[in-house]
Amino acid sequence: MTTADASPAEPDHPGPGHPGHPGPDHPGHPGPDHPGHPRPERPDPERPRPPAEQGGPESSGGLSVDPATGPGILDVLGVAGVVLDAQGRIALWSPQAEELFGYTASDALGRFAAQLLVDEQNLATVLSLFEEVMAGTGSWAGAFPVRHKDGTTRLAEFRNMRLEDIEGRRYALGIVSDQATLRRVERDLALSMRLVAQSPIGLAVLDTELRYVLVNPALERINGLPAAGHMGRHVHEALPHVDTASIESAMREVLTTGRPQLNRFTTGRTAADPDEDHAWSLSLYRLEDPAGRPLGVAASIVDVTEQHKTSTAVSLARQRLALIADASVRIGTTLDLWVTARELGDIAVPQLADLATVDVLDAVLTGEHPPGAPTDETVQFRALAVKAARPTPATLAADPVGSIARYDTTRVVTQCVRAARPVLVAEVTEAELPSVARDADAASLLAAAGLHSYLAVPLIARGEVIGALGLQRTDNPLPFDHDDVLLASELAARAAVCIDNARWYQNQRRAALALQRHLLPHHPTPTPGLEIAYRYQPAEAAGEVGGDWFDVIPLPDDKTALVVGDVMGSGINAAATMGQLRTAARTLAELDLDPATVLTRLDHTATGLGHTMATCVIAVYDPHRGRCRIATAGHLPPVRTSPGKSPELLDLPTGAPLGVGGVPFEATALDLDVGDQLVLYTDGLVETRDEDIDIRLQALTALLHDPARPLEETCDLLLAELRQPEGRDDVALLVARTRPVSETPQS
């Protein structure tokens, strides 16, 4: 600001309003077409304008006029303009000056600035500064106390300079703003610049064309590119190895909508570390001027590679734990060796491998394998399962399911079972394919499938190596690593126990079946007056085999004893007990004792066996009298069918099971006509877990409505309609039809 306190002298030069001042219409005034007055250049519509002339908020040059423009930075600062003439009188007064100092234009114009705005103690200083400015020795800037119209004094920030018009008259221009406002803006700007420069977070500003206009040192380090390499370039030009398409799309959306996008995740590589993938968290904000016009996009970039690695590791760990938990549920659902092997393959593919094979030592299946790992130079395997994520030549390279193959120590799977530890071939080269494949043709198939990583893990149960799990990767680009070895070993350990259990149960089932079949009659002797058909079906579950039996015993005087029994329990012990009871029952029946007496003595025998209980039904038929005596010991009642009559369950005294001891048994006599049938069975035919026994017995009698049906067909029908698919119990079935004694029995 400049002022003077002396009385104004006449101007050295006439002012614009002085009568001697030539106006624009004066004959002596050079007009726009005067030779001394340059004519403004008219724009050529055909000439393309450089970017600086194209306008827009981001243009670096040219004239940009926007009638809708709102407050700008100068308005925020509250910049006022004041012009003094050479004597220090106020010649021009802006509305902002009125807002800043409180004086209207009518209050201020024509008055000496010093008298209006400056206190007496500051007058000498102001006059001295004014003289310097008017003398042309320099401009002046600084803070100065100014008297407000309300009587208060305020600090204002001045920028003063001398002006000169075309007539040579001199003026002083003062540009003024409130010092507190200016200092606040300066502090904000300094803080912003310091934060941008020293922030560890990468910061960038891009214009509305998404070209870099500012990057901070942190972003230079992240991108491995100096600031000069960013300026004026788009993101995809500066960062060719990052997913810039999605980044620039997000920037355009932010620029259009004004809604920020926070913590966008992206990965890639930059020149700062071209050999390793990095992860970044990106946040985008639209920059606007005070009028709300978009100026560009600000981006903050945080390197979250370590957090990403940790998060990925945690996620993988959770997936591995979930896979192990899943394996505990899905492997070993049955005691079938082949099913269990397939279940292991289903778990391993595709979560862990693209193809899995399960092979068991053949010696383990035959029972010839000594404890521990095999030590022979060659090892014989039996293939149990092959599982692939998709059709691939690699499945053709695997040993077919059920086949037997012998491999020497050059094979990885042999090395695995001999050493009883996993063998990892992280990168399968062409030279290593023969150690993985069974032969040269298989090696070619594996190469065609793209096999690049292989892992063999031993199946160890109870300290014994029983086989190997083979894992291959063809589609998954990552090689097997140490974590995969640990996961595969855990799966193999769990599956090995299930496979070994299935093996033991199958061995037990075979032994129980062998004993059971050995103890049962193979071809019952034909007897006079009876036509016989029978069936025995073991339980599907290995541990349920063993307790049911039937017998047809010829007796003196053409009589026949029919016996069906069921030892409670299962397995070899039940089969052995059944053999003892069958032998005792046969011996007692051959003495031609009454069925009730046979059961009484059989009960005494069962009691002597200790903790043995069984149910039994005995029917003794005399064909010459057409008379049958039947007694039961806790057994389900037989069914009688007669031509022209409905099938009926015989109403017999139930009796207690054998082994209870001291309980009397009672025999019931009934007459049988020629063509009548007796159907004797064990509970495995009719009992289920979800239906009442009475309903099942009704279903049995309903199937026997045709007494003329051939007996073999009757046996097949009953088993097909009543036997449950899971077969949880043995079934013994004996059907006898009476016929004339004169007919010769068929052998």
C-alpha cells in the first residue's frame, strides 16, 4: 500500500478525464485501423491450435473464459485491489477492498490513503515506502497494520508496485489480502507439499486426461521411475506390467462421478523390482476447484506385498486345514478297499493335484508282506485308483485300475516306498520323465499332458508301508513345494489307516465267509416228501458276516428236520459259534428228539459257550403222517402257504433265545397238505432301521401269494424285494414244499 499526507498537487500530466486528454474518438487518437495501431490477429478456423490454445481447466496457455466459474483461489484469499495516484489519493477501489477495510467506494475514492487507513505512528514509514515505489526504485511487499472503518486495526498483506499509463502518469497499485487468511493458506500449502514430498505413501496427481502432473518421491521408488519419466504420460505408458486397464477405468469413473474408490487391490511388477510380483492398495479421489469443476484425479498407493503374502499364506493354511478336515469325513466312509482309494483321489484332485494315483503293494493284499518298508530291488504294485481333474493323456499313462506292475529302484514310486518318505520332483525335466512313467510310451503321454511337477508320498499305516499316493501337476502352473509335501503327507497318513482298515476287514470278511460257507451245508440231502430251496447271503460289511445258518437233516422213518438259526454277533467268532451250534443241533436232531427237547439241550450248549446268544427255529416233518412239529427260541415265526389260502405267519410260542438258560421250550404240531410251503428265514431278510417289523412281515407274506411258484424263483423274489441295498446283516432263507412220498427226491 502507498500513501501521502500532503495536500494533493496538480497532476504532472493530465489524467484520463482531463480536457487535454485525447479520448478514443479524438481525431488524434490512433484507431484500430491506424498504421501505428496493431490490428488484432483474427483466428484462422483452418489452423489447428496447439494444446495451450485449446482451453479447458487443464490448458497450459491461451484464454479460458467460463461464465459459470465459481470462487477461485484469489477469492479464497480475499484479494483486494487499490490504485493510488501520484499524490497518494485513492483513484480505484475494488469491492474486495470494501469487504476487507469496511469503506465503500464513495467513502474511499479521492481521499488520501494515509489519512484514511494509516495510524499516525506509521505515517512516516508509509510515506517513505510510497516514495520508493513511485520513484521506481522497487516494489514493496509485507504485512502492515491497517485501520478498519469500525476503528479496529488489522494486519494486511500488501504487494505494491508502480504503474504508468500511456500518458506517462504514474500510479501505485496495491494488492491486499488479510494476513491471517494468507498465512493459513500458506501453511496449508506448505503442509500439503511437505506431506506429499516426505510421505512414505506413493502419491500422484493426474489431469483430466489421466496424464501424470505430479508424483512424490515415494511413488518414484515404488514405480522405479523418476518424476520426469511420469510427467505427461498415461498410467499404461509408465507401468506396462501392471493391470492398468482396470486402474484407468476406475480413474475415469472417479473423474466422472466424483465418488472416491478406496483400497482397490492390484498386483504386478514395476521397474523397481522387475523379477518379483508386488501387491498395492490404491485409493482414488477427484480433485475439484472451489467451483466444483474437476481438475483431475489424486491417487494414493501403498505397497501391501508383505500383508498380501501373509494373507495369502493364512488363506492357504485355512484351505489346507479345511481339506484335511474334509478328508476326515470323506475318506473311509466304507470298508471297501477300492472305494477308499477312490475317495483319497477325490480329495487330492483338484485341490492339491491335477491327477492322483493310489497304488498298494500287492504283497500287502495277499498277506505276504513283512512289516516295515519293502527292501527288494523291485516292488510289485496293484493300482487301486486313478483320478484326474479333466480328460488328459496323463490318465492313459497311469497303470490301469486293478492291474499289477513291477518297478525297480529307478522309479520314483519305488524310491518312495523303500525309503518310507515323500519324494518330490519339483521340476520334471525330459530326462526325469522315465523315472515317473511306467515306460517310454507313458513318458510321451505325460509330456503331451504337460506334466511339470511330481510328488510321491508313502501310505504308512501302523508303521507299515502299504502303498503310495502319486500326485501330478499339469494345468496348475505352480510346482509342488514343501507345504504341499506336508499336506499330501497328512492326507496320505489319514487315508493309509482307512485303506489298511479296509484291507483288514476284507481279509476278515474273506476268512469269515470261508468259515461260514465251510460250515453250512453245500448241497442238502434230498429228503422224502419235501422239495427244498435255500439261499445264504453274507452281509456287505466285512464285520457283519458270520452268524446265520440253515440245515436240512434227514431223520429215521423218512422224517426231515429243518433248522434256521442266527447267532448274535458277527465276524469269525460268530461264525465259529454258529458252527458249534449247528453241529450240536444236527447231532441232537439225528437222535430223533422232539424239537422242544432239541432246543432245551441246545440252550444248555450255548450257555456253556459263554456270552453266546442265538435264535433258532426247528421244524420236524413226518411225510407219512403229514404232521409237522415246530419249536422256536426267540426266532421270527415261519410263514405257511397253502393252495387257495392266504399266506399266514404261524402263531407259535416265541420262547427265549438260546443261551439265556433254564427257559422251557414248547413244540407246536400242525398238519400239512401236499403243496403246502414253510418259509423259514433270519431277521436279515425283513428287519430294517426305518420300518416297523410288522410292516416288513406283511410285505413278506404279500410276496408269497402264489404257492405254486417254483421254489428257486420264490427265493430270488424274496431276496430281491426285501433285502436292503446296504446289506447290513446276513440272510439265511429255507423254503420247503410238501409233496407225495412216492415221488423220488431230486438229487
